[in-house]
Amino acid sequence: MSVFPEYRPRRLRRTEPLRRMVRETRLTPDNLILPLFVVPGDGVRRPVSSMPGVDQTSIDALIRDAREAYDLGIPAVLLFGLPEYKDETGSRGYAQDGIVQRAIAALKQELPDLIVITDVCLCEYTSHGHCGVIRDGEVLNDESVELLARQAVSHARAGADIVAPSDMMDGRVGEIRRALDQDGYTDVPILAYSAKFCSAFYGPFREAADSAPQFGDRRSYQMDPANAEEAIREAVLDVNEGADIIMVKPAHAYLDVIWRVKEATGYPVCAYQVSGEYSAIMAAAQNGWLDEARAMDEVLTGIRRAGADLIITYWARQFARAFD
């Protein structure tokens, strides 16, 4: 007769209530942040062709989407703006009447308890599409940081709850912290894109945000995908400069980095399931190659299991609708 082990792991997998009771990783709508793209105009809802289910919207439609997310239990949105026009220094990014600034004010008036996070970067606002000031074909670090600090303060003045610098300029977290404090916004947290890798998975986002660089690429300021130790150094630098939450971006190919950053800092960690990661699953699902809901739930749970406290995902509303 066969000898069976005394411990049989399948005992606790037998029914769904048993599986739920011993589940190690919990993912709820409280862990999710929904990105939204706001454009000038009224009554605008423009689908992003490479991102099924994602739209560019005017402020009135943005409020409807944000309200739906809030009613589903999603606590926060992340705003990206497409301005009326662009210039060399991205001046509409830090203008007090800019599209994101107007959207923040409208959201806080309509949904005061919704957490409004704002992307702090110049790439959506510059005519050249890079994340800073250009001189002789080079992205200037310190000159760019000055403008990023102005942008962050303008978002705080409009009512932003959290500012999220995504540019990867050196020293920008410290300068933004100083600028916010000097302007009286000592309570506005910074969610720093601390380990943002130069990734092939950003492609669809550049359609959504109209932010593709007009020349070259972003390898001189975004991180080399091969470097994990450097990601920890970047995260520690941002913590020391005053970041309240640190981010790893993208998520799927960087689960090890999420884990290592969490272990090294002990700080709240956010991970961004970026456009290409989202669109790859959606495209496979539309072709019948994957079950969309199961695949997304599995991937988001994996990101959470790796150590992410918060996840930015375009699939937030779908998850929240199915959550029980």
C-alpha cells in the first residue's frame, strides 16, 4: 500500500471558501489607482486605439469616469494632461490655468474625498517630447528640475492631494519638497517614480499622452532595464530627499525590483502596470488567447505579492466591478 504524507496541501484547496480563508495575498480596490487622460474641450471622449477601454476625455467626462471609480471603491486617480499647445519648455505644464490644474480643481469640487494624484513631468507639454529642457540636443538636468518644481507647486495650489514626479531627473524630489514646503504645502506627499526603466512597454501610452520624443530616446535619464542595484540606490536617494511613496515602473518585468526596493526601504511601494503590459493582455484576450479577467487578476495579484502596496492600472474599474 502507498504511503501518503501526513500533510496534504490539497486539503485547503478543496473549496473556494477554504481557498479564500488561507489566501496569503489580498488585492482589493483600495490598492488600486486609475490613470486618466484629460484634454481641452467639452463633451470629448476619444478612444486610445492601442489601449482598449482607455479614453482621452474632457474635464466633464473625466469627472464622470472619476465618479464611477470612486463609487466602485477605487480611492485615487492619476492625472495626465494634453495641453492646448506645446513649446520648448513645456510652459503649459506649470501654468495655473493649464488643463491638469483645471481638472484638479473640478475633481476636488465634485469629489472632495477622491485622492487626486498628478503626474509631474514635461514630456506631455514640450514640443520635442522630452522630459526636460533641451540644449544642443541634450536634456539639461538642473534647469529641468526648476520647472518641475514649479509644476508640482502649481498642482498643489490647484488642490492636488499627491504629486508624482516621473521625469527621472537627478535631485528633483528634494527640490520639489523644498518648493512645496516654501509655498505652504508641507502636507502634500510626493509619490516618486524612483525606479523608472527605459522600457519598450511604454509605446501605447505615448499615443494616449501624445508624448513620444521627437528625436533620440530617453536612455540618458530613464534606467537601464538590466540594473537592479541601481534601482535600490535611486529609491534610497528619493527617500532621503523626502519621497513619501516610491514607485517601480514598469511592473511585470520588474517584480524582483519591486521586492528588493520594498525590502531595502520599508517604505510604501507603488508599481505601475504600464500601457504596453495592459495592452498586451487586452490584445491577447480580444483574440481569444487569454481569459481577460483571469489573466489581469493573476498579474495584478503577482504585483501585489511581489511587495507593491499600490498598483496603478488601467484595469482598475474592471477589477473593482468584479470584486466581492
